[in-house]
Amino acid sequence: MLPAFVLFPLAFLAAWIPTARVGEFRVAPWLVVYVLATGLAVAAGAVTPVGLAVLAILLGVAWAAHQAGGRQRFLLITLFAVLAVALSVQALPGVGKLTWPSSLQLSPQAAAFRPSLYVGRVSAGLLLFALLVPRVAGIADVRRLWRPTLAIGLAGTAATVGVALALGYVRFEPKLPPGTAVFLLCNLLFACIAEESFFRGLLQEAMHRYADRSGRRGLHVAAVAASALVFGAAHAGGGLHYVLLATLGGLTNALVYARARKVEASIFAHFLLNAVHFVFFTYPMLAR
């Protein structure tokens, strides 16, 4: 099980590596690592043969959408989104989760939690990020985007943390427990990249493109608002306070994405909030 926890993050990192030529074929490094990680998940019992077929269909749809254009691409991405949501809520058979062997409590007043890796959710996020969302093309994009991304991200993080403190959801509790770097890396890859690829790179980008075609600037504002609200609603399992905080964080990410139209920008803003929360405040929340 633990090797799978390592290989799935490596698959995300490998998505930034260009494809390599092997003989007559071009091979995507992220795909090789993902196949190995999925094989380990099968061996650990988190994915059954039926689940493996479901993941293969998801991969096939994503790959076809990556190659397609026009209406065919739209239909394939819509199908992919339906499958991705179904996998994320574990509505499809045979694709489960890998769970860390023991519970963690990072500070005396914090609620204990047990890290889990949902294979379907991670798979959908990886395929989105690797194949279907707008990404930074080079250093020129980074130079153009880093200042507004940092400014909006810092302001949004301050606002969200301020509301969390006011609600009594967390308190100032700085810490650097063992495994901090590993935890933050996994959070970046499994939560930030996967969620931003779906909510911003897929859903919000589709709304922005419609706004571009229609020439109605107000639709860009609607895209930002809708992206934040849907993101907040997706966190309803954590209670009303969590929905409010997720909506505020989602609004920051949506504003960053609207400015940049590159998913790495909203990934950075998302990770900034999560890292500040983890290092400086109660994580995940005060025990009740």
C-alpha cells in the first residue's frame, strides 16, 4: 500500500515531463508511473478487476478528448466529467481508497484524522491535469502571472484564515511535525492539482470560453461566482462552517484563474492557503 502512496504523487510530478520517444512510439512518463501505481492499488485490494475496467474507460475517454476538437471534444469532456464526478463520490464499482495505517493528531487540541487516497478521485485529477486543462507553456507565462497570482492568493488566504479564526474553527497553533514536507507534497498533488483541474481548469474554463464567444463580460463574473459556489458545495460533508470557508477559498482560486487562465495559478493559490493552514493553525480543525 505505501509504495502506491509514493507512485501516485510521482505520476503527477511526471506530468510536467515531456513525452519521450521509445523506438517508433512516444511515451508519456506520467502514464507509465500511473499504470504502475494503479497496479499496486489492485494488489492492495483498493481496485478490483471491474474497477480497473472503469479506470481504463476513463483513461480512454480522456485520451480521446485530448486528441479531438470541436463538438466531439465537448461531448467527450462532458462524458469524462460525469465519470470523474461519479468516481469522486465513489458511485462506480470497484474503485476504492488506500488508507494510511494509523490515525494522526498533529496537536493536542486538534481532531484526529486518517489520510486516505481515493484512487478514482486521484485518477480523474491526474488525467485532467495531464491531458485536458490549460497549463503554463513556459517561463514567459510564469513571468507574466506570478505577481497577480501571489497578490490575490495572499489576500484570499488572509481573508479565509481570518474568517476561520472568527468562527472558532481553528486557532493559531504553529507546528512543523515529522513528515510535514511529505504531507504538504501529497496535499499539493492529490488535493490542489486534482480539485483545481476539475473546478477551474474544466468547469470554470468552459464558462469563460462561452463568455469569450458571446462577448458578454458579465458572464466572466458569473463563471467566477459559480466556480466558487460549486467548490463550496462540494465540501458539504464537513458542515456549514467548512462550506463557507471552502467557498471563500474557492473564490480566491477562481479569481486567480480568471486572471491567469492557467491552472497552475489557481493550484498555487489553493496550496498557499492549505500550507498556511497546516503550518500555522489547528489542522484540520479544533476538536468539538
